Amino acid sequence: MSQDNPPPPQAALIGRRWDGGEHLVTAADIAAFAQATDDTNPRYAGDAPVAPPMFHVRLMRDLLFLIIEDPALTSTFCASFTASTTRASPACSAPGSASAWPGSF
């Protein structure tokens, strides 16, 4: 790109990686998740349970927070988001202020 047409700030974030760590899934983890979601499917219990379809979301929670709270993403997102809409995102708002999300970006 030329100096007259610099790349957008988001271009510097392409390829960025975060480490969500590792988690050994146990039968107890699967049973606890099923119980917490009030899912009584017998396949989620016993010595060789099958994880419920949304079980992975719990494992990704810490990684998602790393991404959401990354200052480089937050500042880029806030600048892009507030320039394109009058709604404020939670990452761009002060504590205690009201926020609203559009249905899609």
C-alpha cells in the first residue's frame, strides 16, 4: 500500500494468536456440565460419557476472555465500532453505563 492509502489499523492484527491453555476433559467435567445445564441425557454420564454439543464453550471461556480483553483489539474495535454506529459496546463504555448491541455487525 502507498503512503496515500495506508493499511487499516486492523491489518496489524491479522495472524495474532492467543494461548488458551490446555484442559484435560474428564468424565466428571462432562457430568458437571450436563448437570449445570439440566441435561439428563444418559450418554453424558458413566465411565465413557460423550460431551454435550455445547461443552466446548466452557473450555473456550478463558480464551474468549483473553481475546475480548486484549487492549489492541478493544481499541481497534471501539474506534471502528463507534465510528460506524451510535450504539456503544461494553468494551467501549464506562462502568455502569448502558450499552446496546445491534443484531449484527
